[in-house]
Amino acid sequence: MSLPKSLDSWVRIHKRSARARFRLFCFGHAGSGPAFFHSWSDAFPEDIELCCIQLPGREARIGEAPFTRLRPIIDTLGETLIPYLGIDFAFFGCSMGGLIGFELARHLRRRQMPSPAHLFIAGCPAPQLWPRRLPSHGLPDSAFLSKLRDLNGTPEAILDNSELMQLLLRMLRADLAVCETYVYLTDAPLDCPISVYGGLRDLEVSADDLAAWRVHTTSAFKKNAFLGDHFFLQGDRALVLRTLNQELSAALRRSLPSY
């Protein structure tokens, strides 16, 4: 199935495959974009196509106004991804991206559209546990930069580059606003399997925070623990991708009995 070029700004496919029978949509953490997943491109077989979501306000779309609330992101993606849903797919969301993947799956179900065959959540507390902290997206620049340092998710080289930070501040504030204003609304559990990924040394997201995702599926639920901290996806990349590949292969077998 050929995909329209007009959607390239929203969905970055680093390695298109004519043999794709399954798609993995990746949603990054606050402050990130498709580049975070670029090194994953060669990790999957040709029949699994990696599709990275690029929201406005970052990387190639840095000149566009970023979203500051989750609902418009979900509504927009719900329309944007329609041409991509002609084959089976899964969602992988990291931190803020976990909320996006979860709410997008519920949105597709409400609209009776194709739904993910599997939901993968990394470093993200269950939605009923949000918000996690007092709002910080509206702090003055100096206090906001101090908060970013505390979160330990932005390299010091970037934080110390005043020109670059002025370019990035709008996007970073917007992403934190998305997380800090999120309101969970009770709904029926999803019927797809959910796998959660977490770091054993993660001080932001505990094992209990991840286990709380169990109530959001009537299907299989699996916890995967890695040795790293909140950014274990980088430190434990090889093991994460090996585990993800195994689970994706199982999802592909379920959706394609002849596989």
C-alpha cells in the first residue's frame, strides 16, 4: 500500500519496506522526536515497518507551534494515521508518548477504526496516576531550566547552550504542559495485550506505577524490567530491541496466522 507523501511531516519512516505486513508506530518522550528512534531502523525484519511520529515544534517541524494539550494531539493523529492503518500495527510510547499511544488506542476504538494489535509502554506511569507533580511548564526561564536539570532528561551541553535553549524552550514547555494538564477519564479496558517496559533504577517511574497498567487490558499483560534508569531505552538499547522484536513477532503471528 503506497502512502501519500503529504503525511511525511507527521510520520517519519526511515526505512520504507515494500514487504511490510505490520507497522510499529513510535511516540517519543517529552522533548524528543523521530531522531530518538532512528537507530532502531535496522532492528526489525523487513515485514515490520518502523513509523516514528513527528509532532509540530521539533526537528524538521521546529518552526511550527507545538501542541500544549493532549486532546488535540489525539484528534489530529486519529485523522492523520488513517492511510497507515490498512495493515496490522502496534503502538510504542515512551513516557509522554505512552499517554499518546494509550489515548490514541482508545480514540480509535471509540470511532470503530482499526485498533493496535499490541500496546507497548515504556517509562510511563499508568494514566490513572497522572498528574505526577506540581505544574512546572509556566515557570520563569531560570526556574524552568533548573527543573529540566532535575529531570535529567536534557543533556548538559544543550542546557548550557543559551541560543539553542531559546529555540527549544517553547517545545519543552509545551510538552510538559501536555503531561501536566492531562486528565484521565475512566473507560472500558482495551482488548489488545499491553507490555510495559521499565528501568530497575528509574526514580521517576516505579514498578508499581507500571503494574498499574494491568487494569487497562482484558488481554495479556507483561512487565519487562531493564537495568537502567528512566532513560533505559538508550542505555539498554540492545536488550530492549531484542525483547521488543520477540513480542512484535508474536503480535505478527497472531494477526497473520500463516506467518
